[in-house]
Amino acid sequence: MSDPRTPATTGSRPAGAVEPRAPREYTVASGEWQELPDAVEDDVMVINMGPQHPSTHGVLRMRLTLDGETVLHNEPIIGYLHTGIEKNTEYRPWTQGVTFVTRMDYLSPLFNELGYCLAVEKLLGIVDEVPARAQAIRVIMTELNRVSSHLVWLATSGMELGAISVMLFGFRERESVLDIFEYVTGLRMNHGYIRPGGVSSDVPDDFDRRVRQVLAEMPRRIDEFEDLLTSNPIWIERNKGVGVLTAEQCLDLGVTGPVLRSAGVPQDLRRAQPYCGIDQYDFDVVTTDSGDAYGRYLVRFAEVRESLRIVEQALDGLPGGPVMVADRKIGWPAQLALGPDGIGNSNEYIGKIMGQSMESLIHHFKLVTEGFTVPAGQVYVPVESPRGELGYHVTSNGTNKPYRVHVRDPSFVHIGGLPDVTRGLLVPDVIAAVASLDPVMGGVDR
């Protein structure tokens, strides 16, 4: 183990220079610290923080080099949640890829579905053919997903810093959004709802009323959170000045989303590269100039309010019509309905293909087993996820399966910033700094 406090030198050593002392390593287990020699106090220590599952970030290991309790270096070690999702998509038809990508960042599954489907639609050349109703539903569902994701961030960050009430309330408010997801898609997470060409099924008749109920209740709940935390001296002490990243550092590291906006850069893909007609809605891109954990808290809570504004506008202008492209060779599955056990083929559709039309049955089986072919080419499509720029670089070789799907996951990029964001902090502040970046390890490892 090298001593990071020993400056690096090159070339021959000057005459009379004192030889540096050899670095020493001590391996100790629980209960053995008191047996260390006194000289260890003059050395740096390398300790493992993890691997464990801190709240819901995922299994992350950090190897900290410490001088006392001050962090000299932080080496993040990842891979404990590796699933091979990107590679798996290359062995399944295009539509089935949605089932994989929705499981990467498990706190924002709908954004993964959206980014992937927008890339497939761009390769197919059907971006302008996706029905307006499907586009509006996509906006509503993803912005609600942003709300639920930020609520989980608040809950887990509060728990890690000892604010147990915040944890309980954060998960409680998130449930109201997940109830809507379950009502629409049949599932609370990993929905597979957004499909190439639109969405898998229309929203239920009672969708408007249920969403407006959340819109009416959520602002008051957000006010309660801010009353609890914004001026709370303990919350301020644990977050202000902690994990600072300047705008220049963020841009050098590729950091995006709330972390970048907390450093004063008003970059938001919903404005810079709008998708699904989201540019027609009125909302603000919120920034602060502190660049610390407290600023990220302020930005995320302001974003919750802005997402609620977008959802309300989308509901007010929700058009009628279909929710899937008219091309029957792309719109798979053709007829779905929400049943007691989740989404499945509607009884009327099953009756038709099983009892009335052999051609329809053959077409259904070919769509399900083979899917559709996509013209050769490659595209990169980004969306603004709760953590930042979530980009899909998708390559087609003209077959019914992707040749390559590579994801630019913002959590992966932000993990790369951990050495900068934790350098010079005390060990307890590492927890707050990591939490403020809001990494989700399912997206990091994928």
C-alpha cells in the first residue's frame, strides 16, 4: 500500500536525500484494533466501506484511503449487481428488449423504457407516427416516475443520516404514485408499459380522477417535508458544504441532472432536446449555485413541483385516439387489457384470433416469436431521467434483433465522480455525499 502523502518523484534521487520509509500494511479484523502498534497512527489507513446495500442505492463498495478520519482517496468498486441486460437485449426481438431495460435503474423504469423505445422508433422512422395520446401518456407516466424517484431519494438519504421520520413519510408518499402505476400497467415496478410505437394499452377510465387526486395532495406533502428539513439545523449541518462539485468539475466528469443543475448550469434535455412533445408544457429548469448536497436537495424538491405542473397540463390537454402506431406489423401486442393478474391479451382479441381468423392467429404468433425487422443503422437518443442524461446508443444490422444496445446511464457517470466529491471529507460525510449523487447501482452495473 503506497502512502499518498509521499510526493511522487522522477529521475535519480538527489545526494543526501533521506530514503522514504517503506509503506506498511496492517490487516485487522473486528476487535483487533487495540493490538495495532502505536506507529500506525502515523500511517494512512485503507478501509472498505461496503460492499453492502446502503438503503436502495444498491450494492456498492468504496475503498477509502484515510488520514485519521479524513478521506484522501475514494476508489469506487462496482459490479456486484451485474445482470448483462445490455447483452441480453441482443438475443431477443426488439419489443422484448423493453422487458430487460426496464430492470436497470429500478427507481426510474419508465425512463429506461422510453429511451429505448425512442431509439427503436428513430431507427424505424416512425417518430412522427406515434399517436399524440400515447405521447401525452408517456409524459404523464415518466414525470410521475420522476416524482416517485425523488421521493425514494429523500427517504433513503434521510434514513442514512438518521432522519427516520423522513424515510417513513417519503416511502408513504411514493406509494400514492406506485398505486397509479399499478392501476395503469398492472405492476408497481418494471412495467414494460412503453413499447415501440406507443404504449401497451390505454389508461383506464378512472385515470384522470386518480392522478388529479395525487396532484391535489402531493404539494401539501412536499410542504411538510420542507418544513421538516429546509431550515433544520441538523439537516443543514450534514449537507451544506458537503460533496461540493463545481460547474467545471461536473462538465469535466460528464455529470448531468440535478447534480449539474445544483452547480448553477441550467441543462435539461426536456428543454435542450425535447421528446414526446414535452416542450409544449410550461415548466421551469431549477438551479442553485452551491454545488453541494444541500443544493441537490433543493433542486430535487423543486423538480417534484415542476413535474406535477407538467402532469397537470398533460392531463388537461390529453387527446383522444389510439395509443399505438397504425402499422400492425409494429404494434405488438395488438390488443391488451388490464386484467386481475396484470396486463394480458383481451378476451375479445383471443376469441377473434382463436375462433374466427387463422390469418390473425398466424400474424400474432409471428409478431410474438419473431417480432419486426428494423432497418440497419445506429442512433443515440437521450432522455432526462431523475438522475440526469440517460442515453441509448442502439445499432441495428437490419434484422429482428438489436446488433448492439449500449446505455449511457447517469449513475455510472456519477460514480466516477466519487473520488472528487468525497476528497477531504470526514468518514460520516461520505454517506451524505454519496447519497446526494443519487446513484442506483442497477443502472451502474446493468
